[in-house]
Amino acid sequence: MSQVDDASTAAMERVNWTETSPQTLYNKLQTLAGNLWWSWHPEVLSLFRDLDPVRWRQLDHNPIALLAEMSPEVVAKRAGEMVMYTRINQAHRRLKDYLDDMHSTWGGQNAGVLGSKPVAYFSAEFGIHESVPIYSGGLGVLSGDHIKSASGLGVPLVAIGLFYDQGYFKQHLDSDGYQQQEYLNTKVENLPMEAATGPDGKPITVSIDTRDGRLLAKVWLMHVGRVRLYLLDCDVEGNSPQDRELTARLYGGDRRTRIRQELVLGVGGVKALRSLGITPGCFHLNEGHSAFAPLEVIRARMEEDGLGFDDALREVAQHTVFTTHTPVPAGHDRFDPGLVEEHLGPLRDQLGISHEQLMGLGRVEPQNEHESFCMTVIGLKLSRRANAVSSLHGYVSRRMWAHLWPWRVEEEIPIGHITNGVHVPSWIAHPMQQLFERQLGASWRLQLEEPSVWGKVYAIDPGELWETHHALKSRLLEFVRRRLSRQCRRRNEDEASIEAARSALDPSALTIGFARRFATYKRADLFLRKLDEIAELINDPQRPVQFIFSGKAHPADEGGKSFIKKIANLRRDPRFAGRVVFIEDYDINVARHLVQGVDVWLNNPRRPLEASGTSGMKVVLNGGLNCSILDGWWAEAFNGRNGFAIGNGTQHVDDGITDERDAENLFRVLSEEVVPTFYHRDADGLPSQWIQMMIESIATLASRFSSHRMVVDYVRHSYVPAAGGLSSQMP
Ligand SMILES: *Cc1c(COP(=O)(O)O)cnc(C)c1O
């Protein structure tokens, strides 16, 4: 900043300070805290942090909870000390300008047909920020990134989900390394939500009839930039005590809980939209959880337009888009006929179809009484447009569901693909963002989907890129040490362990991160098959390697929990102590630190079970390199120069043989490619080949795997055609 700028900012600051009352200032901060837009704007986020950095951290970075602890006077005093008045006023104005300006956005220009009839985007979870615990993992973070990009692009879209007041779960490990789950009671008043109201200004309640009585849900409204996210919540008077707990936990409970949650999400969600006076032009079912929704839309069409069931189904399917997310068979929700009849029976009566007909919609072979009701099948049958989430996953899904269209050859199975992406402003570290702005021009922020903007990365100064990466790596190690010592304290370990935790890891060692759900197909334990060899790599005095692990196992997944235990307990082995660490309670906050600071991101799922994977995309934005099995997104991303591939993209029919080969390939890639490239330094002491790979990775992948590109694809290939605009073919 020049001296003139400094002087004028200081002058403005004085004016602001004297003219803004504490209450006005406080109100502006509350307005900012009330729209999750702040969560992807580092300048706004830092306003809250600067108010009280310690409490900010302790409160899970929740600005509403933070402000609730402070009076307007205390806030004003602190803002004065920290020279924040101007920044607060500017942020407040920016938010207002952002919300007012829909027309000049990409969506304003390209998604006109959706203007009065928005997309209704249904998802069982939304991962927007760590302070809003209504997500468990990748699917939720993807939904959050999707709606943030829809907001940024100005695509008319409303989102529908469930409000879980106990969230997923908080994880910690006991002294044996065994995962313990703890459920929190989220304070509603600390979340950026309000009761959603209808056109008459009254709060909305929806009711859904089952054979077993009526289920009620209230509706919350959360603002995510320009997008409205509506969350249904069964904790209302009038529901039985059991039903009041129905939406308490994400992915908890038995099959009956699950189908009831999905009934509320799908059927309740459509009813909520109607009460809100919203008429969507397109329904996007993000995964099968919400696939009952079209049934309620069909019912309404029959009632309003006098259509028969088949005609209404055809019409509704035309407006429905379905995204399937998993090639793992257990990942597809299935229900027995009894549960289906109990919950969909009254709706079925109104649709005028038999129990067998309804069951048939959820079966590959409609008449097969031994087949249970599958949410993916009904999703595919009730949507004209369906897609998988990567190119490879497209092939796998077409093969997997080919018997739904027995008269078609595999290539003509109507499931395309739109590869997932991540929301760049949410995942890129602020220093990296500043570096790009300096080197690529301030406009890159507005053109995240524009490959030519990212192409300029080739001109970046390698030394500066390396320095920025290093600063981020140090920040990660600080975070890890703080977390490790906290973990030791909670387990009541002695002072020596706490001290060891404080000095764990080496800032100059090659640092490999592995964090994701501990689903068994992700094979977090793969490296254990080559433990002795890996121990040698780790302890190489000249070229040391270290690993940071994190991730939760589903509470019912004992296999996943045993992987966690094995990895966490490596700390007791002197070969691994302080060099292989496990960070408890993986969430968006932990993920952000990891993806922004690691040198290498390791991903070794059993091919082809990783539909896409998104964490590696977040790493790209921050200059980390991916080392991955050629599965999901990496199968289409890897070009030989922008990261590392484990294996050659094949698998054996025998899983045991596949695992053994992949473990060998993993070790070979690490020892023969990753380690030598990382430690090869040029005359200036820089790992020049490595930095070239970082640049190649950013230049070739950042825009392709951004959620802006993804949402643009959905608009062009799915939303606009579904809403009745001009069609364009999905890849
Ligand atoms: C990005 C993210 C995921 C998804 O990671 P995958 O690579 O798809 O397994 C899961 N959890 C959190 C908290 C994330 O941020």
C-alpha cells in the first residue's frame, strides 16, 4: 500500500470511527455473520477472528456465537484498537452489492430460463463451514461447494436439506486408539438460520402422512451468499418424542429412521417449496436420498392438471436431474416392501397406483418380489437426465445399471457424467490467493472457470510459489502439533508425551497427507502392507518422509475403526513416533489445514470404487501434488507431469491380489519418483522439478476441477434443458 493510500485509509478510519455508533457497527457484523458468504471471504473472516482470536478458535470459528459473547461496546472498543471500522463498513457494503447484483452474473446471462423457475437442489447433507455441522464427508462438502458456486455464478437455485441438531459426530480416540463418538447439541440460536416463512409471513410447517400417522417438520432458512438453503427439522410439537429425534443425527439410526428421513427430505422438501411459493423449473436430486421427491411432484401435477400417473411421470421426469455418487453396492439405499408401504402408502393411494407398481419403480426387475426397493433405481427411473461424477464413474455406472435398459447397448445407457469440482475461494489459502492475484491479475477471482486465466500460472515465479507453499506448510505443522498435544492431554498422558507432541514432525521433511472417511474401499491401511519398507523411507536421514492421517469411520463400521486404531497406534513404535501422526475429528477445518499445507496428497482407493474424490482437487489449488491410484477424478486428471500415479489403472478380479500389487506400486512410486524429485535441489536450493510439477498441476487442473466449471456444466447440460430451454448433450 502506498503512503497516500495509508493516509487516506487512516483518515477514513477516523471518520468511520466517530460516525458509526457501537450498535450500528455491531449490527453490521451481525448482518455479515448471518450470511455464510463470509466463510469464503478471508478479509471478512479475519474481521471476526481479530475480535478475539482465542475465542474464535474455541468456538469453532462461529461468528454468531462469538458476537453473542460480546456487547456492542466491547466490539466497538476492540474494533477501534484493531483499526477495523473501515474494513467492517467495506465488507458490509460488499455483501449488499453482491446480493443486489444478480443480473450481471454469468447466470444472469446464461441461465435466463431459470430466472422465475429456479433449480431445486436436494441433498441429505451440506458441508459449508465447520461451524454448521450438517455434513459428514465428501457428499456434503460437494453440495456445499455446489451451492457456493451457484451463488457466485448467479445461477437461480434454492437448496433443500435436513437440519441435524446433533450433526454427524465428534471423534476422539481412546488410549487404545479406538474411535469414540460423541454427539453435540448444536445451539440453534448460534447458527445463521431463521424460521422460513411463506408468502403470508407465517413460519412454515409441512406434514406428511404415513400409514402409521402424520409426520411434521418445520423449515429453517440459511443464506449461503445468493442461495437460500431450506432445512427441514422434525423437532416440532405435534410429533411423537421419537419422531422429534428423527432428524437429530446424520446417517444414524436403523432402516426405518433412514426411510423416514428420506421421506421428509424428498416429499417434505417438495411440500416446503410449495408452501414457500417457489415453483422450480428443475429438480436436482443429488444422490438417491431425496429420490422420493418426484413422487410428490407427480401427485401435484395429477391434482392440478388432471393428468394420469404415466403422463405426469413423463412430464416430471423431464424436469428432474439425478446424480449418482457411488459404485459401492452398499452405498445404495434399499428398503423392504413393508417400510415402503408404511411410508409411501398414503401418497401411493393418491397417485392411484398399486403397491406392486410403486415397488416396481424401485426395482431393476419390476416384478421381482425378491428385489428390495432401491433409491438409485427410482432416481434413475424418475429422471430424464442422470449423471455420474467422473468420466470413469460414468463407465462404471452405465455397466452397473445396464440391466435397467436391457434393450440398449452399454454405450447408450442414459447416464452421462459431470465430474465433481471444488469451490476455489473456500479451499485456497489466503496467501496463495494473494500470490495468484499478484501474478495473474485481480480478475482471476471473477473468472475461476476460465482456463486461460489459470494458464498464466506458467509465468509464476518459482521461488515465490515455493516460499508461499512453505509458509502454509509451517502453518499446518503448527496446527498439527497443537492438535496432537491437545489429544494427549485429553487422554491424560504424561508431560513427556505432550512435549513430544509439541515437537512432532519436521518442517523440512517431505510431508504426505491422507485424510478422508475411513471407508474400507479407501484402504487407509494399504501402506501397512509395506510397513518395513515405509519405515526405511521415513527414517532416511538425508531424505526423511512423514505422514499425517485423519478421518472418521462410520459408527457402525468396525473395519474402518480397526484401520484407524492400527494407524493411530503406530505412534507407539519408535520407528514411526513423531513421524506418522493421526489427527482426530476430521472436519472441514482439519481438511482445510491439511490440503493447504501438505507436499503430497495420497489417495489409494480400490479402483474403480472412488466415484470421484474431491480432496485432491483442494490440494491442487494450494500447490500440493497428488499421488493417487488412477481412479475417480485422477483417472482423467493425471497427464504424466502434474502429479504421480500409483499403478497403471488396472485391477485384478481378486481384491487380495489387487491390494498387494497396489501396495507395491505405492512403495515404488514413493521411493523412486516422489522422494527423489522432492529432494532434488538446484543451485539455488530450490526443488525446481518439483516446483514445475506444482505449476503444471495448478495450470492444468485448477479450473477443470473447480465447482464453477461443474455448475456451468450442470446448467448447460442438465438444468437449462430440464427447465425447457435449449438442450445440449452431456459428455
Ligand atoms: C473434501 C472433503 C471430503 C471428501 O474427500 P474425498 O477425497 O472425496 O474422500 C471429506 N470430508 C471433508 C471434511 C472434506 O473437506
